[in-house]
Amino acid sequence: MSDQRKAIFLDRDGVLIHDVHYLSKLEDIQIYPDVPKGLRRLQDFGYLLVVVTNQSGVARGYFPQKFVRECHDRINQLLEVHQVQLDHLYYCPHHVSGLPPYNLKCDCRKPAPAMIQQAEKELNLCLQASVMIGDKRSDVELAINADIKGILLTTGQGASTSQSVAQDYPSIPIFPSFTQAVDYIIEATDISLLQ
């Protein structure tokens, strides 16, 4: 449908910001240097920028849901200097080993596709024209489960998982930087060429 939008789904830790393992202080947020320019290029190219992130630290009692939203606001504050903003945030606060009421097996924890399915409905997205960028195997498997294109970065945890991902999912492109992933997306004249 002509009024549908396209989106870049983005993991947070290890893709947008340095992964500090259960981020618990706003001052520890550090955006990768090439991310702001890359995000702006994607936005200028017509993509919505949608964060999809597992935040089991909520279930584990490390921080409240409010802190996840405060982190998102802080990232947008840092990006504002570069004239770019993330459009939407979806996060999963659950983990089966967590504390009630978050200790449940849900359909939103990556690689389950509920966050992307929710975004598709709420934002009127065309998933066939959308892409997932992540640094973890669960991000790649989320893309596959949601039937969208996926890209793995070797930033964050990607360096340790890229070999197994390349072996198990040979059609998934792997890049060492956000800039190269953005180049790849923008240079494709048709999103179907991405795989």
C-alpha cells in the first residue's frame, strides 16, 4: 500500500551505543561515532528509525522500566546535535528467570518477532521494505522470524558471533561498521537485492 512506511529496526547495545553489560547509568551512554551520520542518512532516505531491544535487566531487578525510556530519551538528546532522532522504541522487559511479574515466557523477547509485529501495525510499516541491524545472533534470528532483511554488525557482541552466523545463515550480510551497513542499504536500488 502506498501509504505504508519502511523502517530500519535497530538493536540498541552494541549497535547504537557501546555495550557496557546491563547499562545502569545515563552517563555511561556512548554513541558509536559513525552512528549519528548513518542514522541521518537513513532517515533522509525515508526510513523510520525504530529501536527493538531486549532489556531483561528490568526482570532481573537491575533497573525499572522508566530507566529504559530515560536511556532512549538520553540517546535522542545526544543525537539531536546531529539533527537526527530515533522515531520509536520497543523493548522487552521479560526473562523467564526474572522477578514477578516479568518472569514469563513472552513473545516479545528477541528472537521472537512480537516487537516487529507490533511496530508493523502501529506504524503502518511495509516489512518487505524494512531491515533489521543488530550485533547478536538473536537479532539475526529476529529478522528471519519476522521475515525481514537482516544485517549483522561485528561491533558489540557481533565479533564473537559472526563466524557462527555466517555458517548458519550465509545469506546474512556482515559488516564491521554501521557506516558500511548504511552504505549497503542505501546503495541497493531495491530492498530485495539485500539478500
